[in-house]
Amino acid sequence: MRIRHKKGLVRIFYTMTICDLKKGERATILRVETDELLKERLRMLNISTNRDVTVLKVSPFGKTFLLGAGSATVALRREIANAIRVFRA
């Protein structure tokens, strides 16, 4: 969404978590809000700031999420997916 501002057009991003995305949606990661050990592990799996992820599959009741991140395919539990802030690409 874009709005007018005195300095021109401004783009506003609505942030959400991975849990808010549906199957097939693509998003860009804003930040990962977990402890440093898990954050480093996710970074090794291409899940870090300013990376694009795609939701490939959501399990029944939304307990796990299968993500495509670069060349990696990663499954995340809901608790971890709630800690990753994204905006739709």
C-alpha cells in the first residue's frame, strides 16, 4: 500500500508471521526473534533477514509449515514460525 506524505509517496508494510501466510504465498523475512543458537541454525538453512521464503505446505491445524528458502526446504513448528516476522513480497 502506498500513501502520500509531504516528502512524496511512502510504502507501508504490514508485518506478520509465517503462521499468517497460506500455502503458495511468498514473503520476505524482516527479522527472526529467537535465541542466538536457533537463529544461527536457521541462518544455515537460508532463513535470515531479507531472504525470500515460500510456504510450500501447511499441516492440518497449522502445526507445522514446510518452507522453500533458496535451495533448501525447511519444516518449522508453529512456535518457531511465530517468531519469524515477514511481509508479503
